[in-house]
Amino acid sequence: MTFYSYMMKTHRGMETGAGKLADVMASDRERFPRNGPLKYEGWHKLIRDHIFRSPAYAGMVPVFETCWEQYEQNEREKRRRYRNARKAD
């Protein structure tokens, strides 16, 4: 799952900082950078720089950092569960 998809699925429309970030990302969907699934290296900086440079995201870098950590943790946990399920077969 891309970071964009993760944010839309888990935070969009919520009355939180992460929800506000997701809503702004949705309005910026044409320009927002999208990493490939399981692609983290370099993408964190690319997305953070996009958020930092765009006035629509004013003050949202700390929220992004928290959401990115949650995203990576979620994706790694999904991958671990998948590997364990394959080993069990």
C-alpha cells in the first residue's frame, strides 16, 4: 500500500491532525508523490519535502512524520504476518 493510500484509508475525514493532513493530500492528489508498495527509502524525504514546500500543508510536517512512522510500522507488520502465514503452509 502506498503512503497516499494508507492515509486515505485510515485518516481521511477524521477530526485529527492526521485527518487534516489526509484531507489536504486528497485535494492535492494530482501532484502528491506516491511511493510504490514497500518502497520507503528516499520516499520519506521526497514526500516530506513536498509537504514542506507547499503552502497548503503549512505546519503539517510533524504530523506527517508521525503518520509516516505509523505507515512503515503497519506495512512491516503486514509483511511479517504474510511471511509467517506462508511458512505455516
